[in-house]
Amino acid sequence: MQNPFKGSLNIDFYTNQSTIKYIVLVVAAIIGVGSIIYTTQLVDVLKERERENIKLWAKAVEFTTTADGASLNFITDNIIRPDNSLPVIILDSATNEILTTRNIEIDSSLNTIQAEDFLKKALAQMKTENDPQPILFRDRPGSKIVSIQYVYFRNSRLLRQLSAYPYIQLSVIAIFAFIAYLAFSYSRKAEQNRVWVGLAKETAHQLGTPLSSLMAWVEYLRELPQMENRQDIITELNKDVQRLEMITSRFSNIGSDPTLKNEEVFEVIEGIVAYLKPRVSSKVSFVIDADAPNLTAKMNRPLFEWVIENIVKNGIDAMSGIGKITINVGQESEGMVFIDIADDGKGIAKGKIKEVFKPGFTTKKRGWGLGLTLVKRIIENYHMGKIFVKSSQADVGTVFRILLKN
């Protein structure tokens, strides 16, 4: 049967979630880097244009020192006088003093010293942004240089905003994407919970009717004279009916809030192993060990038994029906009990360890990959415990650890 977690194109979306996430992340990174590169190119073009404007302005100021009347009027009216949005400070090269400023607003409440400190900070900022443009003063055209002044300037507000725009844009997109991801994850998790609960309730309901009928038939057969000497058959049938009752109870507990009771962990596991031994290969041996046999933990016994059965059966499959299952019980820490279930099978590849509890993950050709997903939900959602792969090595085996509160 086809795995229901695969799409029509045979793409396993559940087991390839990490790959899909990486692809989406790489695409997003390419878009982000492309946006930054494009904006940076625009910024460089505008920055060069502003530098040319300052250079023209400095040349105009320099020219006014030797220009005739008509030329001076034209330069003053068309180049120097028009307002420019760029903040400018002119510095004397000889005294290193600020001679004049342009397009810099100084708070009128500041005193002289505070205003000087404000301008010094503005000058320091300008020095980090752009190289200065010199203004050469001469007595007349072609004569020697009398003095040099430097024009320092900041980038325009538009240019600064444009430089920051892609980062602000990406930050906003990232925030919205994160919120959308949380909303989607919550919605998906809620939907999965509804599916699990609905499936469990429907399964328990569907099992209920034939189970009641089977119980009646067992009692009927028990009373038949022909079966008086064949009570062993009735006993085995009754065991199967009890098994179906337990399965129905498990599904019923998944579909509701299960009751947790203090149970002796070692005794529960002994019961599970006693049930499994005659039902698995005789070439599989079981070893149960406990630091303290009387350790207790809060559990729903039918569901916890289901967990152990699932993990043990997976281990037996990994060993191809030949090997040893070792179960250790001990005190992890104060208030926590651990159960380690080890097999000596083929192990799990390192790259797949994080995927084993996801729906659809399976190493079986006909598997649906729901067993360990169900195990994780039972332990973490219903028992408020933890389950994880403690260790796994190729051709050595795998160890699952379960942590329960005691």
C-alpha cells in the first residue's frame, strides 16, 4: 500500500521537511541578498552624485575668490546660494577650526560650548562617511595657494534612508514570516490533534460492536457440550478478545484525557515481555534489569504498554528476528525514571535520527511510519515525559530512552 504521507509526485513531504525548509531558506536568502545588492548599487550611484555636487559647490566657492563681477553674481545666484540638502562643515586646514556650516540645525537652547561639542560630533560623523573636498584659495588665477579649507559633508537623509531600507524591509518580512510560521505550526498541530483524536475515537467505536459480538460468541461456545473437552480453544479465544478489549481501551484513551496512576515500572515491563515472548521469534532473547525493582512512575498502563510494544517490535524488525532486547529501568534524577530499550539491530543513520518520530518515517516497504509518531505523542502529550534516541550505531544497535515522572 502506498504511504499516505507521500504526494502524487512521490515526494515524501513529511520526511523531507528539513530539506524543504532549507530550500525555502536559501531562496529567501537569495532574494534578500539580491535586494541588498541592488539597493547598494543605487546608493553608490546617488552617493557619487552627491559627491560631485559637493565638488562643484567647493569649486564654485573657490572660483568666487578670483571671479569678476558678472561671473560672481551668476555663481552666487545659481550654485552657492540655492539651498542644498547636504549637511556641510567647512574646516580651516591651518587652524583646524570650523569656519562655517550649512544645513545643520543647532538647538537654540544650547550654549556656545554645547554648540561647539555638537558640531565636533557632527564633524566626526562626516569624517567617517566621506572624504573631504578641498577649497584652494589664491590671490588671483594661476597664483600660488594662499590657504586651504576642507568641505566635510554627510550623506543626505534620503541616501541614509535608502541605505537602511533593505534591512528594515527584510526585518519586517522576517517578523511577519516568523509570526506566520508560528500561526501555521499551531494550526497544523491543532489539526493533527483533531485528526488523531477523531481517528482514535472512530477506531474505538468501530471495534466496539464486533468486540461485543465476539464476547457473546465466546460465552456461547463455552456452553456447548461439544466444547467441554476443548476449553483450551475457548481460553485462547478469550485471550484474543481480551487483547481486542485492550486495543479498544488504548484508542479510547488516546481520544480522551487518560488517567495516570503510579505503577511499578519493572512489574509493568515484565508483564509486557511475558506477553510478547510467545508471540515473537524464539531467536529473540529478552533481558530486563532495574536499579531498584520498586521504582514507580505515573502512567496510563494500557498506553504505556502500547509504547513499549511498539519500540520492542521495531527493534525486533531491525534485528530481522534474531538478537537480544535489553530493557533497563533506573532513576534518572529526582522525580524522573528512565527506561532504556536497546536492540542489537542494524541501527539508524545519523542523518535520520531526528526524523524517526515524524509521521511517514519508516524503513519498511509497507510501513506507514506512524508507530513511533504515536509513541512520542503518548509519552510527551499524555504522560508529560520525554522520549528520544539515546544512541545508535550501524550494525551495533539502537537505544531509546523514555523519561517519566514518578
